[in-house]
Amino acid sequence: MKKILQWVLAATLISGFTVSVTSCDDNSDNPAPAKKKYRLVHSEQVNDNGSYYIADYGYDNQGRLLTYKCIAYNTPYGDLVDSDETYTYGDHYIIVWRHDDLYYRYTLNDDGLIVKEEMIKIEDGVEKVTNVDNYQYDGDRLKSYEEFGPHNLHIYHWEDGDLMSCAVDNQEGNMIKTEFTYSGLSVDHGYLIAPLSTVSKPLYIMGYYGKPSKHLISHIKTVSDTSGGTAQTLTERDYTYTIADGHIVEMVENTNSIMKIGQMERLTSSKHTITFTYEEY
């Protein structure tokens, strides 16, 4: 799930996105009805290897994400809880509890966007910050992301409101370049394919990392060079969608990957089908 959800769980909507149903003249006897609001409450992913994942999303009375729980079934390790999180909100921060001894603290800027993420472990009653990630924005779009400090720098390139590429460089000399192609389709909420992993950063679905791409992605190409260029992986993903009433109700991802290490070459492929359930509130 963590492989596909890196690109898929952002196919959800931010809590409180709106959909226009009808409109009329403000001066008429029948004023325009209030816009409806929808939010994601349930998703299911079925993989071609027989494993499947079921996720549920809970919200507080202000429409903010309160709980997220995902259970993996029929994995090589049996059935297990893939993620179980609880969210609390404060002034310029969000706390996300993963376990009794592990939580994340997110610092927000004045625009409500995450600028720092800290992973905190509690050992013998003492809090210890183990990882720090930093984020920079260009207006309301994510510009760069330092994972574990400056060791891994992600740089994002946008054109006309769509994320076109992401380049990653790190101190070990590993290079990763991802390019995005769009279908031209869009949905009312628009939150499909995040530039960040929404398994570890599910707050993306609520807009805390800025605006996403305007259109639905049809293809992703990732080239990864590791070990000083002696190993290379080419991964390509293709997406198709079923859209109803302005929502993505089903998304299918087909992935093909080629790994080359010296003269050795390994090909793998997979298919994932994800369905989404929303509620009006």
C-alpha cells in the first residue's frame, strides 16, 4: 500500500471542498442554494497480488481530519494495521499520534501551510526529536522539501498550475527524477497525485502542503540512479479514472518497472484498483 498510496491517497479531497449544483440571480425570489460539501470517508485498494487495504477517515466538528486508520489484508505478513493516527490542532501546529511512544509535530506558517515536520520519540519519558523535514513555498505551491534535513532535497517544478517534475538529490550521490503527464481532466476538488507521500503525510488531503495540480495525471515516469550510477531503475505508471458527480470513484494504476544493475536486468509489473466513498455534510 505504501507504494501506491504515495501517489494515490492524495486522490482524495480536502475536507470542505465545494461543488456547485445550481445557480440563479441573487435578486430573484429563489436565491442560490448553499454549495454542498463532501469529504472522503472510506477507500479500498485491491492489488493484483491478492492483498487489499481498507482505510477509514474521521473528522471533527470543524471538518478537520481527526482519525485515519488503514488495515492491510492478505499480505505476506498476514492481516495487520498499516496505519492508525489521531490528529490534534493548535495555534500554528498540528500533532499526529502514531503510537504511545511516537508522534509527529507539524509547524504551520501564517498561511496555514506546513513548514516543518518533526518526528518525536518518547524514550523513558523523555521526548527526542529524531528527524526534521523542512518545506518552502512559492505562493501557495510547494517549491522544495528537505527530507531529514538537507540530506535529501526535493525540488518541484510547476507550469500553469500543474506539477511537471520533481528532482531529488542527496549526499550519497543518488539522483531521482520524476516527470508528470496530464490527461486534461479535472474534478471539483482537484486533489489527485500529491508530490509528497500521503502515507506519512496524510494532511496533504486537507491542503496543508499547498495547492495540488489542477488536472488529473495520466502518466508518471521516474528514473532513479543509485550507487554512483551503477544501478538504475525506470518506473512508469499509467492511470485511468471513473468519475461520477464530480468525484473520482475509482482509479486504476498500472505500473511497470525495469531495474538494471550492471548486466542484470529485472522487470516487474503490478496493477492496483482503488475505490473511494464520500459523504455530504
